Amino acid sequence: MNQMDLRKAAIGPMRDLSRRCDETIILFISDGRGRTCLERIDSNHVIRNFMVVGHQYPLHKGAPGKVFLMNKSPGYVKGLLESKEYSDQEIERFNKELEQGLELGYFTSIEENFTEAYSIAAPIFDHTGNISAALAVCGPTARLTEEKEDWFGTELLQTVAKISAMLGYNAVS
């Protein structure tokens, strides 16, 4: 039922965001072990990000995975990364990326899952203030560049705020 409400709340804003950004927009949920693609609005470009609805992806790679790790304890994150054979330097870099994402309100990923793929993701909150989902703008590094990251991030943050409000989240409380 929660996923149905989430999809219903998210689909319109996802379409609007896709029109504004002209990129693929993907909604993810987490089951704790990974993240699952719940919904996708494709870009009109021939070259675009392609993730399969219903497919599970790792938490330790990609911007949406970082969303689901943002409130986890440092010990949990370290244990997850160590289980994936990350070095101490890679764990330190990952933690810095989490810190930066927390400051910005969104997380980025450049070629973590796929060559020449860029994604920017932000959390959607439910009425209790918990992370309900992650919404991502995804595309090739040729179009989603670091120079355009602020613009994409701002558009994404406006969209997740709208969806979160529809799910009953009140950012002021």
C-alpha cells in the first residue's frame, strides 16, 4: 500500500521533472539489502540511462544508494563497504561523499554503476520523516556534467519536496 501511495504521489512530479531536465527520472525504494527501481520516466534522447523496473541494485554504488545510507551509522556503512572489499581510502572517500551530499541535500554518482553514466539523487520523506524513497535524475556524462550539477540538484530538490509534502512530510517539524 505504501508503495502504491508513493508511486501515485511521485508519477506526476517525475514527469514534470523529466520534461524540465530532459533526462531519465528513476524512483527507488530500499529493502535494506539493496535498492529497487520502482518507477522510471525515460528521457526522449536516444542515449539515455536504462534501469529495469523491479530490478535490484546495490546500496554501495550510485547516488540513490547513498540516499539510503545517509542516516545509517558510520559502523553500518563501514561494514557494508568492507564486505564489498573497499579499501580504507575508498571508505574514507565514500564517507566524504556522504557528508557532501548531506550538506547539499542530494548525492551524485559518476560512473559508479555504468560507464559514462551520471546520476543525482535526493531523498523523499514520508509523514514520519523517514526516507521513503530516492528520486534520481540519470543520464550520460556528456549531458549531466559537473557544471550543470547545481541546476539539476535544485530541480531535483524542488521535486522531492513536492512529493514528500504529498506523502504528509512537513519539513518544518
